[in-house]
Amino acid sequence: MKTSIPKATIARLPLYLRCLSVLAPAQMTCSSDELAANAGVNSAQVRKDLSYLDVSGVRGVGYSVIELRHQLSTALGLNQGYAVAIVGAGNLGTALGNYGGFAAWGFTVAGVFDIDETKVGTEVGGHLVRSLVDLEQIVRQRNIAIGIVATPATAAQQVADRFIAAGLRSILNFAPTVLQVPDNVSVRRVDLSTELQILTFHLQQDAG
Amino acid sequence: MKTSIPKATIARLPLYLRCLSVLAPAQMTCSSDELAANAGVNSAQVRKDLSYLDVSGVRGVGYSVIELRHQLSTALGLNQGYAVAIVGAGNLGTALGNYGGFAAWGFTVAGVFDIDETKVGTEVGGHLVRSLVDLEQIVRQRNIAIGIVATPATAAQQVADRFIAAGLRSILNFAPTVLQVPDNVSVRRVDLSTELQILTFHLQQDAG
DNA sequence: CGTTGTGAAGGTCTTCACAGCC
DNA sequence: GGCTGTGAAGACCTTCACAACG
């Protein structure tokens, strides 16, 4: 971990972590070739990526699965149990609220919010839906670190602005819009139609 | 469009298209600076990206919004009205089935499938849920071009294999797993926990 | 032997900077 | 004046290839 970790590497670390969880529980070590095959990347890439972490592989053997898992989790900050807020209790927000994967990686859904007062008080995936009015207060009170925007595009920027005003620095945006945020805020965008359009580009190419 | 378009450029084209749709309807031209600000990229990037398309900007003025929209759509193959199939009528599949954005970009949901026979025959976002048994038949019959995997991780590879067996060459995978596919099949992965983990990496950095 | 760790080579992508044009 | 289009520079990323080592 001498120099800082390249972005491209960071984006692959969760992938490696996932690949480890697929291995047989009895498997003690794992080679870069095996990880590479599972993750769909080149094995030199795996070794170089891992060289940024404090893991030491054993030549002729591979990496210790336990050590690797621990180092990946540590590098990604997964040992800290971050709290997330979901804004938007529509179809997508509901799917997110019901998603079991949060807890598996140490995330806690500490609040689900909607602007529609008729939804407030109902439950979504075991989480009480709260009024959007209380967003800032609860973000601060529950020490929420990550905000998830699952609203229509028209509301997304406003929600992001409120997240930021409440002190949040990490946003995951599912709305089909580009959020304008200050430099010190990280945004990741997850966008269905962008992905579909990239696929159609390739479809068209193949068709010639 | 002399040489082939770089991957990184392709991934930004949908973004530019989206930015155009945000402009006032009366706006006839748009500069690379304006697009760049909306899309959150450098303006030289925008110009270079557009130089791979058959679009001609006017110096001192900018690009014709209409021409640009047309060229972006053409490059992405959005004029062809591709049909998509969604497998998995759980929370996520339901959110997708209800998503109005498909039609807006020329996509048709031509089938929603689930393995749970008690769901078969019900409706999801106006789409009849069909038995997974009929997947291959309907993919062929309706000329489905894109398969969306919205199943649990355990079923994802099997579904992908069946998509491929039915002749499909483009898959959008929402399951938290890396699909193993032949070289001639394109897969895009959309993965909530990967995105969250990338955010926590940065959170941790800032705190460190 | 098999596998790691890494310098060096080779790509790809981004940004700069400015000539060219309306 | 304002903006496009692009060569060149530079940053970043991936892959190769092989020495080092248990």
C-alpha cells in the first residue's frame, strides 16, 4: 500500500471479495489464476491489484483465503458498519428495502423516506417509511453515511442537495439524472437505460 | 466515424443523450461546454467523443440539438426498437416491469418470466408473468434481443445459459454474480453492493 | 514445480493548447 | 468573439514476461 490505489483497482476489489465467497468453505488458498477466471480478468491484473493491499501471497501456493478476505474488507472499509438512507419508497426503493445484501456486507438501512404522506408509517422490507420532512434530522441523529436516491429524476437533485446539507458525503443515485455536487462528495450512478443503450450499441455493431 | 469508437466514449453517449433531453425545447444549439457541464466531464472530452460520430458542429455556435440527438440515437442503435425479456418477478423484476423508461428509449418489454408458478398469470407493470419453461420459445418467437437477469444469484448463471442457448447475445445482469459467457455475448453488470463498497472505500479514505 | 511479484512495454483514455473557422 | 476540431503530451491502465522463491 505504498502509493494510493488506482480507481480501476478499487472498482475490482468488491469483485474479488465476491469471488472468494463463492469458493468451497474448505478451500484455504486461492491462486491469482483462479480468482481471475472467476472475476473475468487477467491474472496479472489480479496480482497487481492485490499488490496495493497488505496481502502476501505464497509463491507456488497462492493467497490465504482468510487473509485475503480480511484485507479486502479492510481496504474497502467494510468493518465499520455504515448506515444508509433510502429516499423514495416506490418500486425501486421497495426492492432496495427488501434487499438482503445490505446486512451481509455490514450496511444498515437506517431510514426509508418518501414525500408521499400516505406512504409514511407503512413498512417496506421491515423498515418504517418516514416523512421526507425528517430527512436531515434523522441523517444526523443516526449518523447515516450513505444516501441512496431512488426517486424520479425530477426530485433527485433536491434530495441530493438535502443529503449534502445534512453532511452526507456519499451518494448512490438510481435516478436517471446527473447530480451536480461539490468536489468533496462522491456519487455513483446506477442507470438502467444507460446500460441498455450500451448493449444496443454492441447489438448494432454485430449486425453490421 | 473513421476508426472504431472507444469503449469509454460509448459509455458516455447515453449520458449526452440524456443531457440533451434536459434542455429547454426551444434551444436549437448546444456547445460542448454546456454539454460538459451537464454531463460532468471535460469539454474537450465531449468534442473528441462527438468527433467519432457523423456530427458537425459549427465553430462559434455549437452543435445542432436536433442533429446531435439524431446522431447519438443512431450511433446507439436506438431507432430499432429492441425487445427485452425480464427474468425474475421479485422486487427488482417488478420495479423493472413498472419502469416507464423502456418505452421512452424505444425498448419493449416483450416478456416477464418467473420460476414460481404461483406468480405465473399475474401481472407486473402491465406485463403478464410467464412460466420460465417458455423462455426459449418466447425469446425466439418475439425476437427478443436483450435479456435482463433479475433473479437471485443462485439462478443467474442458469438463466444466462438459457438466454444464450436461445440465441440472445446481450445480457443485463442485476444478480450479484459474475456470469461466465462466450466471447460473442455482451454482459453488463449492475451491482448494488459493488457500488456501495466503492463508496465506503472513499468514505474510509476521507476519514483516514 | 507452480505461483507470486514486478519492471518494462504497450494500450487506452484524458486533457491541453491552439489553429481554423463562422 | 466564441467555439469546434485535433495533434501532441501526458496520465492512467493492462498485459507481458520472467526472475524470485517456497
